[in-house]
Amino acid sequence: MENTKIRSQEKKVMSSKGMLINTLLKITLVFVIAQQIYYPQELQYFHLALVFVYMIFLEFFKDDHWAFYEVLSFIGAILLTSIISIADKFVDLSLGRLYLIALIVGIGFTFNLVLKIYKGISKEQYTLFASSHQKMFNKGTSLIKFLALSILGVLIVACLYSLYKLVL
């Protein structure tokens, strides 16, 4: 009976963390969109795409399988890219390299998330995922595997390009 109470409390905590993460991701999305409208990044707009990809792929997992601090770190990296873009308009220094470093960190977190999904599907560990996605995976996973591999490829190219721009 006590185990049931503990599990119930754990589910409530995970649910509240999930709601917090969703709220923070939505706030981040709105902030990045506003930053792109009012203070567009001259180098790249890729951090906005990263937020979209991260939000979509994070929904694959059950709330209790989210890496809470990893998501917060991703949000921090993305917010940093936007803040750097805004600050770049007001200071005489070029903050492009700092932007690229924060962008590479965001790419790394997104790559890690998509890779977890690909590995989970490949190993048929469907219990990691939300029940609605489990039903979809039972019908077939080839499209999701292709999509995950394609996104991983785009993330690798974006990371390499960012590293090239950073060194250049």
C-alpha cells in the first residue's frame, strides 16, 4: 500500500515536471520567434528550427522518461543563442563565435534526443514512448527510422558547418 502511495507521488512529480518542461519550451519558442522578428540573427536561423525539432521529438517519450536536466540545458543553450543575437545588435563586439558555440551545444542536445528515439525504436524498446506512439510503432517503424536518420544527418551537417564558421 505504501509503495502505491510512493508511486502515485512520483507520477505527480513527473507530471508536474513534464508540465514545467512543456511550459518552458513554449516560452522559449515564443522568445526565439520574437527575437527572430525584432533582432534577426545575421549568421543563421537554425536555433529556431532546433526548438521545433526538440519539441516535436520530446513528445515521443513518456513524461517519466524525459531527461529533465538535459531539457533544461537545451533550453539554456537556445535562450543563450537568442540573447547573444539580441546583444550583438547593441554592442560593438562581434558575438558570432559565441553564438556558434551555443548553437553547437543546442545541436548536440537535439542530436542526443533524436538518437535516443532511433535507438529505442531500433531495439524495439517501445515502453519508453507514449502509448499513442507505441501503437504507431507496432504498425511499422521504417518511416520514423528514416525520419530520425535524416534529421541526424541534417544535425551533423549543421554542426560541421557551425564548426567551419567558428574556425573560419
